[in-house]
Amino acid sequence: MADKTIKELAEELGVSKTAINKKVSDKNRKLWFAKNGNKFVINETGQKAIKSMFLVDNANLNRKLVGEKSKTKNHKNTNQVSEVNYSPLS
């Protein structure tokens, strides 16, 4: 695994560059990021750590979404109209 730019890692993870920058503390930024020309690159240690940050977030989101689906599964949709026997007037 070679150093990657923030943009490359963001595309790989399906997130924005801003999302990555918000996750990384200043302390870790000094350890993992280096300037290469006019771009920042992230070393292998940083890439692994950042990937794990997003994997944990995605796992938690999936658990929450699954929980939400199971909660609503047994509830009747309030927009549903029950069947009515309609007999037209003669």
C-alpha cells in the first residue's frame, strides 16, 4: 500500500475530503499526513486508521438502520385506508 492523497482515500471510502479532515485530529494529522508538492498524502498507518474510523461509523449506522426497520415493521401505516364495503345507492 502506497501513500494516497486525501482525495484518493476519500473516493475509495465513498466520503468527502472534508469528512476525512473532520475525523483526523491535529495530533494524528502530524503523524499521518505529509506534503507532496501541493497535495497532502496519507501514509499507510494513517490510511488504515482512517478506514477503520469510517468502518466503525458505517457499522453503527447499519445497526441503527436495521433497528429502525424492525421497529416500523410491525406498525400499521397511518396513511392506509381500511377496506370499506361500498354499496352504491340505487
